[in-house]
Amino acid sequence: MGCLFVLSAPSGAGKTTVAEKLIREVSGIKRVVTATTRSKREGEREGVDYIFMSREEFERGIKDSIFLEYASVYGNYYGTPKEQVKKVLEEGFDALLVIDVQGAKSIKDKLPESILIFLLPPSLEELKRRLITRGYAEENLLEREKKVEVEIACARHFDYIVVNDFLDKAVEAIKHIVNSYRHTKERVFKDIEKLVKDDTIKDILLKGRCDIF
């Protein structure tokens, strides 16, 4: 079983771009495909970027408890299907879940062992510029700007905080987080059959006597 890494950030902070680059450059990690009722944007692919659902389908899924977490954000539903997370982890991969702060809180409550990573924008001015570039209407833009301050304040409850001032630098920092976790004693002992090939060393690690600590 792999680990679930959760990447969150305010809208426009670049979490999707960072996640895509991370998936390309780090072996053994897959992105969890989440579901949404929002319209498909140009270039997005069903089952790759999102699982696109109608509002009726999504609400039926809520009643059937198919989501690990879900929320209504700016008039659209977003949610994480349990089966998508289970599938990635049972395949032996680490899972990367890219969701908003509200969703990250729900995941941490249900799966305390998950690792939360918050991606900070380099400045509020730069974040606003990115949102304007996306073409959000003025009313929607103001709503998003108000939410940003609340989301940034929540960063202190995450396990890691990475500033996305330069894409490559941010991705490199998250690579270190992932690789660092993969070498914790909990992860090594969990995956000892795969990681430690020498049977004698394996036996000493599991049963040997330590007289030092």
C-alpha cells in the first residue's frame, strides 16, 4: 500500500501545473482522478483530468456514499471517489490528490496518515493576475479573492508548505517531500519485502536486539 499525498492551494496558485510535472518526473506515484460537475474546459479529458458528472449523477453518488470527500465550490460539486484512491494505493503506487483546502481537511480527518502539502502563491498580486488571465468575471474574481485569505491561513495546519515562485523549484521541493517519506522507518518496515533484498539484514531489522537505544 502506498501513501496518499494531498496537494492543495488557492485557486490560481498553480497546483494543477505542479502536479502534472511531479507525476511526469517522479516514479511510483499516480494522480487520483477526482469528479466534478463543472463544464469541461478546452483540452481536458474525461477520466484523465476529471470524471465529469451531471449534478444529478453527483448527488446520487453522495446518497450512495461513493465519495471520500466532496464539496460545493463556486456553484459546482467537486469530490474524490473512494474507488479512485483505493485503486491507486492497492496497485502499490503513492497517490497524489489535488483538491481544495476544504477537501484536504476532510481527507486528513478520515485518513490521518495522509500527507498534506500546501502550495503558496509568491504574492497576492501574482495570484490575482493569474485569476484575471483565466478570465473570471469580476463578481467571481472578488469571491475567489476573499476565499484566498482564509485558505492561506489554513496552511499552518498542513504538514508541508511550498512556495510556488518558480515551477521547477516548487516541484523539486515536493519531490524531496515524497522521497523523504519513502525512507521513513514506517514506510521501510511496511515495504520491507520489496525494499530489503538481503534476508539476513531483513531478519536483523525485524528481530535483532538493539542494546543502544
